Amino acid sequence: MVKDAISHKDLSKKQLENLKDIYIDSRLSSMTADELSKFVRTILIDQIKGTVGNEEEREAWKEIKEFFGEDFEDKLKKVIKNKENEDEDISPEQEELEKRLKLLEQRKTESQKGSQDMW
């Protein structure tokens, strides 16, 4: 690399923003429709499925809700119905985990009742 090369640190904030705009416009105009579709799909998957924590999950939920608008409740019902169908196809490991969790919850409830009865 040339010692006197310009870096992003040499540009003003406005100049850097302008360079980014030029790059984005040039990059988009050089992509085919298929490339654009794949690119947007990758971005949306990262943005929506890559959520971490409640705040990001709320943002994704809001974006999904706004996108579907009046159809949102129908989409929810469909997902919930599909979930019920998926429950029938639970792996043995998942089924065992759910049984254990229910048993732990049941024991916890019984333990709390027992400690309350003593007092």
C-alpha cells in the first residue's frame, strides 16, 4: 500500500457518506435481478432470523406485523396451526425434554404447595 494513500479517516463525515452513497448506487446497478433477490434475502434472513434478545425480537415482530398489515392475524393463525401439526412430529428427544420440563414444573408446584401447607 502506498504510504500517502487516502483512508476513510481523511474524509469528512459528509464526504464519507457521499462515497458510501456512490458505492451503494453503483453496487445495486451492477447486480442482476437474481443477484439482488439473493442479496436482499440474505439481508432479511440476517435481520429477522438473526435477532438476539427481547429488544431485537420486538423490532422484528413490529416489522413483520407492519408488513403483513391486516393479514397479520391470519398469518399468526396459520403459524399456530402449523405448530400444532409440528407437535405431532416431535422427535423422541424433544418429547422427552418436554416431559422432563413438565415433571420439574409439577414438582416445583407440589413443593411450593407443601411449604405453604406447613405454615
